[in-house]
Amino acid sequence: MDYLLGHFAEQSVDSMNADEIAVLERLIELQDPEIELSVFEGYSLGDKDLDTLIALIREFHNFPGARQ
């Protein structure tokens, strides 16, 4: 997870606003198994902002089912 989130953050953080960075920080505080289910399987984290960020991460890494 560190690689996937780190690579995304490295490439994206400069274009993110303060609110988006705050959501990224909230995501990073979650347990890896929760993040893994969301990133790899597309499960909702139960929070619209976190789910939107996960969709961006899935798209960034070209995961199957990610919006194109």
C-alpha cells in the first residue's frame, strides 16, 4: 500500500488543494486491509470523499474497473 499511495501522492499532491490533501491524510490513517479492499476490489469506505479519492487512485494505477 505504501508504494501505491506514495506513488499517487508523489505525482498528485502538487495539484491538490488543502481539502483534497486532508482527505488523503485521512485515507493514510486507515488500516491497510481497509484501503486494500477499497483500492483492489472497489469496496466503499463509507465516505464519499474517501471513495472519490480511491477512484482517482484506481484510475491513476489503471486498475480494472477504474473509470477511464
